[in-house]
Amino acid sequence: MYRFGLAMILLSLVQAPAQDEMEDNFEYKAWSKQKAGAWVKWSSETNTGAMKMTSDVTWKLKELTAEKAVVEETTSVNLGGKAPTEHTSLRTVAAKVRKGTTSDGAKVESSKEGDEEITAKGRAIKCHWVELKLAGQARGTMKIWRTDEIVGGAARISMKHDDAAKMTMTMIVTDWKSAD
């Protein structure tokens, strides 16, 4: 479940609306400004009502081509007093996505947007936020604070699912570094 939620966040860093035409994938565009080895670390909190967990997540750019970025994702999940479990996987971020969808094909619609300054890594960073309505299998809303100042292009992500557990997840960037 956590992996699915995280995947939805990552894959939803797209610009919104329309039908069958293709558009630039926001997340790919952000990674395309980096070299292999660049990374970003996140602190994540997920609440399902019945369970609350925290995680540390690191995304590291492994490969970049004109068609895709390959990002290694390492997640260390902390479940109430138990030893953290760590999982590493690779995911492919396509350069183009269908307009109005995530890379997974989930439908999204931009509902609101604006500008806000948030604090990351001890400094104020100007962000443009976009609120998306998610449809299909993962109905709910997602808000992404986007910026070119941070590796990966986002400073904060929050998501609320409407279904079953009414899950909420908030991810905040804690550190990042461009590759030399």
C-alpha cells in the first residue's frame, strides 16, 4: 500500500488536463536537469487511521536518456517501535505522458494552483503548488509544491485518498545534492 501511494505521488508530478495527446512529464523534466548520481531525501508520514508510519525515502538518478530517467528509490519504513525495514527499487520516469494522466495512466485534473514560499534544508524556497484531483483506482487529492531549486523538482507533496482507509501522506524534502 505504501509503495502504491508513493508511486502515485511520483508519477503524478505531471501537468494536467486533456485527452489523448502527449505532454512533457514534469518529473522527467526536473530530473533531466541533473546528472547521474544526483539525489533527494524525503521524510514521509502516512496515516491510515488504524496505523501511522514514518519513512525516510531517497531518490537517486541512475540513468538519463532522451526518453526516460531511471531513479533508484530507497525507502526505510519505521512502524511503531519495530526495527526499520528497507527496500530499494528502480523506477522509470517517462519523458512524455498522456495529457491529463499520470505515468500509470491514472486520470488527474488540476483543480487549484498558486505560489508559496516554504522552508527546506533551513532556507526559504519559492514554490509553485498545484492541487490535483485523482480519479480511478486512487481517488483523492494531491498537492505538489514544485521548484527548480531542489533535485527532482518538488519540495513537498501531500496526498489524501477518499477510499477505504482515508489514507493521508505527507512528504517533505530534507536534503538534496546535484551530482558533480
